[in-house]
Amino acid sequence: MSSNTSVGQKCPSPMKATSNGFFQGDNPLDYALPLAILQICLVVVLTRGLAVLLRPIRQPRVVAEIIGGILLGPSVLGRSKSYLEAIFPPKSLTVLDTLANLGLIFFLFLAGLEIDPKALRQTGKTALAIALAGIGLPFALGIGSSFLLRATISKGVNASAFLIFMGVALSITAFPVLARILAELKLLTTDVGRMAMSAAAVNDVAAWILLALAVALSGSNTSPVVSLWVFLSGCVFVICLALIVPPIFKWMARRCHEGEPVEEIYICATLAVVLAAGFVTDAIGIHAMFGAFVVGVLFPKEGPFAHALVEKVEDLVSGLFLPLYFVSSGLKTNIATIQGLQSWGLLALVIFTACFGKIIGTVVVSLCCKVPLRGALALGFLMNTKGLVELIVLNIGKDRKVLNDQTFAIMVLMALFTTFITTPVVMAVYKPARRKMDYKYRTIERKNSDAQLRILACFHSARNIPSMINLFEASRGVAKREGLSVYALHLMELSERSSAILMVHKARKNGLPFWSKGWRSDSDHVVVAFEAFQQLSQVTVRSMTSISSMADMHEDICSTAESKRAAIIILPFHKHQRVDGSFETTRTDFRWVNRRVLEHAPCSVGILVDRGLGGTTHVSASNVSYLITVLFFGGPDDCEALAYGARMAEHPGISLNIIRFVVEPETIGEISTINMQENAGIETKTSAEEFLSRFRNLQKDDSVRYEEKAVRNVTEIIAAIRGADRSNLFLVGRMPEGELALALRRRSECPELGAVGSLLIAPDFSVTASVLVIQQYNGYTCPNLDPYMKEESPDKDSESS
């Protein structure tokens, strides 16, 4: 009998936890722990691999996880019975589902942390109208389509629960997924992004309330009184949590101070509260995740406590446990159940209904609120984003026998399709207009030397801070009337981690993904360092943070430089100095960020090779004693470096040494053969003389020394540079011009530093000073980073020194 078979599948013999190993005749796959380890590894490898493949088309990781779950289930690999029996046997599913739901509980707690109740109360009328339209019309269409589904493929299910489940499934917007898509597309701080986030937050809360109602109605007891008691008990529980939990968490948060580790007892107590809330809601008859989500919403978002909690929980949960939930869903999804014209027609109907309700409802209301058409279309597709929350709804419906196999498969494919199309469609229909900034001073070299110098200084970590501050001190030009203004930009990579999204939520309203210095974080000591320097030196310093993917980070840097009217961008070199003096690659991605900035920058660019300028602490103005050397060969970049050096020379504690290299008359043309047509940009001696004539007069000041070195070959150039080994900082142009520079380029190993910069950091070179390599803005983008050398591939740069 089929009933006996089903009973056998539902009640498999329990698995022991651990095996005795192969050598004692045990198969590890017959035991719970080794099988669970294999399942987790398989899921993580597959989903992360798919995420890498989908990254070029900018799909969120949830798409890869849904596809991975479907591939591991009966739709693809599960067609092999031997595979299912070996890797996902029925007796292992209880352990798998338990781990998956445990991960889900903590993930929903993190998702609750992303929702700020204060922001919900301040939701504007436009966002509220969009949210209501994005819920109302899809919910109504979902109820309408449920009648057709019940008449065809879902006969005999609980009518009231099925209506609400279908309504919720079609009206839901995945708030966490939407936040990541907006951040990836750099739309978070646009008007469309802010409206989408506000509307999605309202939508999310409304969807959870409706889902709680659906769960209450879908219990095994068909009495409406029981469902009412379940729903009312859930409401009472939420009210009790709202009254009891926030004061306790706020008391804990007040006892957690900046710069100090959060006590373990507070972390453990919070996680225990999350689990306890999950237990209560499960006992009520809703679902354990509801309790965890409510605790997350009520948790205080400010201060180090929230950040410490997120950092300790999210990687384990999101990286290991949560993917198991997608596999659990995938094992329930069998696309083969969608057979025949009727089933595929119903799939098309559900997809059309879901898209039509969300998109049309949102677009119509947006247009009524005077949102431009392209913005309204973008909002419609953004609000149509599904994801993990959709799978949660569907899995609960499947577990409660509200959705059968065929309906479940149709709904999973609908969620996958609607999420997949969001990014490419939004990119196609909506491109926020960027105003082209027109400002005068895009270089340090300028006719009015008293004009304010604006610097955009980028840094990756606290390691870069001391030398950056000492460079600011040297750059402030004490004799300048308008002084120095510095924008310190902390470069952070946007990831799938909730903590990154929490920081993105603090974005300033200037169209760029920054958080303001009022946001308390682990980087507060960086802000304090800049504020202390500002007070001591009277230099205007504003600290900001850019959060973006590595592929787009250069766009943030360039747009920030343009909006702040910077004259120069200073970037840290992608390698840092070890204790023994050699260089180690910090991260190869930073090299490609630097290269893209050099190609697209709207102003001059400097790359700082940090060898400890001034040591590891800020040197006060009265204690500054630097020797700065400018190596001048010719060309715009060298002129820019010389202009920067002249500004530094105004500081009473700085001595400037200008070394100009010239070719001895009898060796002209012998060092390197030059094709003047191919090198039409090479500066003549006359133009170099015109520029240098302005700086020869500075020799009257004892702090400035100018000398010319007549050299016959590259060996003499290297010897002359070694003679300046007492310098604290070298200022060099990235692309010097002339016969001597062309000879040096053949030795260049690092295109972004150019020939001279690469020479100064070479392992066999005895100079230990910091190096600032400067490229002058010339009004157009550089078509090639270095036309004189073959471009290196990223793989070739993986060496550590």
C-alpha cells in the first residue's frame, strides 16, 4: 500500500551522530555528523561558485542560492536516486531542516536589525502610498489567481489559508535583497532608492503580519476560534516584547563603550533571548522565526553593541547555515511536476500576475505622486524583488500542507524569475542623471598659488592614517591665505554582510554612499585622529566612508573628487611595508582600483608608497623636520610634483631639494632613440625652462635647494638618486618626459607608479623614504595606463613582494 510507503518515509530509523571510520567498517554517510558536514560543504561550494558566475550580470547572491538549491534537489541532480539516497537520504532531512531553521532564526534576527522603527514612523506620504499600492493590488490579484489554482492543481487545500498565502506570496518585497541590489547599483541615496527602501520596509512589516495571520489560519485544527487565539496570542507576545526587551538591551548597550570589547555575557544573553523568543512563537503556533525577527526590530541600532553582535553572528549564519535553507527548499522543489500545457500556462499566469500587480500598482501611484516615468518604472521593478522572505512564505505553506508540490514549484520559479530580472531591467530603464561639475582648480599647479588646495585622501585601514596626517601637515602651506581642505575617504568593500548594509543605511543625503562622522563605529578612532589634527593644525578635515564593490570603487572616488572639487586624489599603494623593509601585497584588488582612478580621475592623482613618513604617530607642526626631494625630468607630471613640493617648502620644518636631470651635450641622442612623431607629447627643454624659472628664485630661501645633474646613462641617474637617500619623501611624476625618462621606462615594473616610482621601491634600491607619485590632470582620460610597457594581468600580480 502507498500509505505504508509514506509512513516508512516519514519515520526513518534515527541516525547515530558519529561513525567509527572506514577502517572499522562504517560508512560515514550513514551517520548524522559526517553527512551533515558533507551536505554543508557541497552547498557552500555550489552556491558560492554560482554566485561568482552570476556576478558579472550583477545578480544578488540569493539568486545563486535559489538556483543551487534547485540543482541539488529532485529537479536536476535528484533525478538520480542513488545520489539522493547517498547525499540527502530521508533520514538525514530532520537534521538538515533543524540546522537550516536554526540558521534562519538568527538570519531573521539580523534582518530585523536592518529595519529601524524610527524610520518607519517617519515614512513620507509618497513612500507610504507606494507601499500600500505594492501590497494591495498584488494581494488582490493573488487571491484572484488562487481561485483558478484551487480549481485546477490545488484541489482540497484549506481555502482561507491558501487565499492568504497566495496573496502574501505575490505582494511581498524582499527588503534585505532590495537593499543589496540598490547598493550594488548605487541607487541607495537617490530619490528612487530612498523611496524604494522606505516602501519596502513598510511592505516587509505588513507582509510579516499577514504571514502570521496565514500561519494561524493554516493549523491542523480547522476551528476558527483556535486560529483567532493563535493570532491574538502572537499580538500579545509582540506587545510584551516591545515593553520588556528594549529597556534591557538599551541598558546593555550603555555598558558597551567605544574601543572596548563587548562582554561575552551580553552577546550570549542576546542570542539566548532570540532563541527564547523563537521558542515562544513556535509554542504559540506561528513559527520560531517570528520571535527572532521581532527581537531584531526592537534591538537598539546605535553603538558598538549592535555591530559586535552582527560581526559575531552573521558570517557563520549567512555563510554556513542559511544556504542549507535553500537546499531544504530545493529538495521540496521538483520542476518535473510542472507538466503539460495547463501547468506551464499557470506558471506564466502566476509570473504575469505577480509582475503586473507589483509593477503596475507601484507605477500608477508613483506617477500620481509626480515621480518621473523612468523613476516610476524603476520603483515598480524594484518593489517586485523577491528572495529569501518569499521562500520562507512558500516553505511554511508547504510544511502546513497549504501548497502542494506543483504549486510550490510554480511559486519558487516565480520568485526566481522576478528577482533575476530586477537588476538588468532597473539598469536599463533608470540611470540617475549625473551633473557634470565644472570647477577651476583640478591641479596643484595653478597661476593663483594662494587659492585653497582641496585634497581627497583615500585610505583602506588605520595603517594608512599616521603617514596621511603627516602628509597633510606638510601640505598645508602656512603662507597661503585660503589654506588647505582635506576630505578623508575610508574605502570599504560592499559585501553581502548585514553590517555593510547597516552602514549603507547611514548614507548621507548627497547622492554618494557615505556615512557621516556621527555614526558610531569601530572606525571612530580614525575620525578622532582627523578631528584632533584639525584642531591642532587649523586644517579643515572631513572624514567620510565610501561603501561599494571593488569593481565600482573607482567611480565613487572619482565622483567624490568631482563633487568636492578636489585638486588631487591621494591613494595608498596596494602594497605595505613589512618589518624587514620589503613590500607585501595588501590586496590585489586595490591595485586595479588605483589603475582605474588614474584612467578616469577628474583631477590630479597621487599614489603614496608609505614607508612611515614621520613615523607611526602624528608629528606636530613644531616638530616637523623633513627633507623632501623632487626628481625632475620634464613633462606635466613632473611639473605637478614640483608645484606640490613648492607648496610643502612653505612649511618652516621642511627643506626642499629639487634635482633636475639633464643629458650631457655629447651624449644627446645616444641614451635612447626617440621618434618625435610617436612621442609628440615629450616636453622640450624650452618649456621645462619656462616652468623651472619660477622655482629657481626660491633658492634665496635656505629651505629650498635647486641643482642640475648632467648624466650620460641610466647608471648615473640611479647613482644620483641614491645620493639623496637622506630624504624623508620623494615627489616624482608618474610619466616623466624626455630622453632620460624614456630610457628609465624600460626598467618600469609597476605601471601605476611609472618608471621613477618603480625604481624607488625596487628591492635592490637602498632608498627607504616614502614616495608620492603624481599624475597631473590633463583634461582627458588616459587611454592606456602605460603605452611603453605590456599590461600585466591580475594573476601576475599575486606575488607578495
